[in-house]
Amino acid sequence: MTQTLSPAQTSDDRKTGVAAWHARIRRAVHAASRPESWKRGLVLAALALLLGLTMLLHAWIPNRGLGNLGSLVESLLPWFGVFVPLLLAAALWRRSASATAALLLPVVAWVYLFGGLLGDRSQSGGDLTVAEQNVYAENTDPAGTARDLAAHGADVLALVALTPEATPLYVQALASRYPFHTVQGTVGLWSRFPLSDTRPIDVVDYGPLGATKPSDAKLAVNRALRTTVTTDRGPLTVYVAHLGSVRVLPAKGFWTESRNLGAQALGRALAADPSPRVLLLGDLNGTLDDRALAGLTTQLHSAQDAAGDGFGFTWPAAFPMVRIDQIMVRGIRPESSRVLAANGSDHRPVTAALSW
């Protein structure tokens, strides 16, 4: 038998609930006003302040002598916000007014740094759609990955981490959609529009041995290219890059030397390029908060930051935690940017609509 509550009973229940919340708030305020509540949890308060200062002053954390600790912190910076609810739960359990108040600093710091990335910043329209993916050297179904990418309908598609065995499969699967393409070593570009003036860009990739690139060294396998795409709206200079990997090693900490050297080389190439409209597509093996990529971020703007939806994490594909696959522009405007679903690679693809 179902009992129907009268409007009067419903109103009484609501008043009772509101009164209960008011009582809880009064008890919390009363507890916080006690001197002992400010003396409890001083360690938690110190941790909260340290968390906030770390986020605000991350650029002051040194790399040299600390295993690139500064770059490691900057790579994971958005995730520092996870510690706020953990510390808040501990502060409430300890009934510590000092720890609760100290948490205002990390909250303000996180909102200041990343609040602008919350929500959808995209606009409709665009003159050109582009996409990029690290297709994973050990991909077991490269043809399937290629078909999935072609179905999204990008006008220009960049692929990195190509292997000699898989490249012909990508070429065959993408041929009907893209009549023009170039592959330079392990990076390639497929386009609906003609390509010209294509050449490799010399970026370094030594394993985690920390070797320094000799001044006259040449790459055994190329990992970056530059080309011109002749679009309906005019020429567009496109760079495709796959910077060196990073590793966390017991003896070296956060090892980034190969990636850093590649970023510097790519930054010099971009600085010397007089093209008015430039597009960079690639796996940079670093987030744009990492100071090591400053040579790129000072010259180009992120499509995801300008016109994305959320943080745009791309790796690992199963549970993305960092955005290391980038679409960056100069002289053109991103209208929208998004991360696509996993399709067989360990990276998720990214796409953006751009306007002249």
C-alpha cells in the first residue's frame, strides 16, 4: 500500500531537513570558534599550505640537481588538486579549523591555474579540420586505426610512431580519403590538399643514456617534418613532430634530455620560419605546463587550451592522465578542439577545427 504525503507533510519534512542543516552549521561554527580547534591538525595545515605554494610557485622548483623535479611537478600539476579533498576529509576528521582554513590557498591556486580549462570553450565553424595521433609502434591493428581516423573526416591528418612494417598499411587504408601524403622516417602527414616544400626537421632521440648530440650528427630515423599544405584559403605551414621519450629512472630521476634537445631544435626551426600561418601537430612527450617546452609555447598557442572541452588528456589511452599530444597554431584561430575515443593505440587522437 502506497502512502501519499499531503503538501503540509512535505513542507514539514523540508523544514525539518533545513533545520537539521542549520543545526549542523551552527555546531561546526561553534566548534571552530573554540581555541583548541585551531591548535589541532597543525601538520595538516602545513601540508595544505605546502600544496598551495607548490602549485603557485612551481616555476621556482629547480630541475638541476634534483632529477628534473620541476618538470615532473609541472607535468602532473593539474592532479595536485586531488590532494585537496583528501586533506579536507582529514581536517574535518580532526576537527581542525586551522587545516580547513589553510586549504583555501590550494583551492585558490588550482582555480587560478586551471579554472579556465573547465567547461566547453569550443565554437562552431572552421575552415580546416586537422587531427593527430601517436599510432603506437606496437599497434596490432594499424589498418583499423587508420580507418577509424579517416572516418572522422579531418582535412589534414598527422601520424607519429610509424614503423616500416605498418606504414604501407596506413598508406593503403588512407589512400581513398587523402590523395596526398608524405612520410619522413617515423612521422607522416596525409592531406586532402597538395603538399610541397617537404623536408625533415632534425630533432634528437637517444635512449635514456643521457648522451649529448654531436654538432655534426645526423638522425638515423627522422622524427619531425615540415611541409606546406596548399589549402582553399591559402598556404599553411605544417610541422609534424614526435619528440624523444621521457623516463623516470632510479639514477637520473625524471630523465628528459632527449625530449628537451628535440624541443629546442624544433623551437629554433619555428623561430626561423617566416610563414604567417603555422600549425604544429605531434606527440611532444610533455605537457604545455612543462618549462622545457617554453621554446614552443612562447611561439604557438594550444588549440585545446583555446577551444577545447576540459583538460584534453590523451595518454594513456585506457585512462588518460596527461596531455602530451598537441595541436598548436600561429596565425590561425582554433574554433574547437577535442580528444577522440581510443582506437587501438596507447594514445588517444586529437582533432581541431581552425579558421583563418
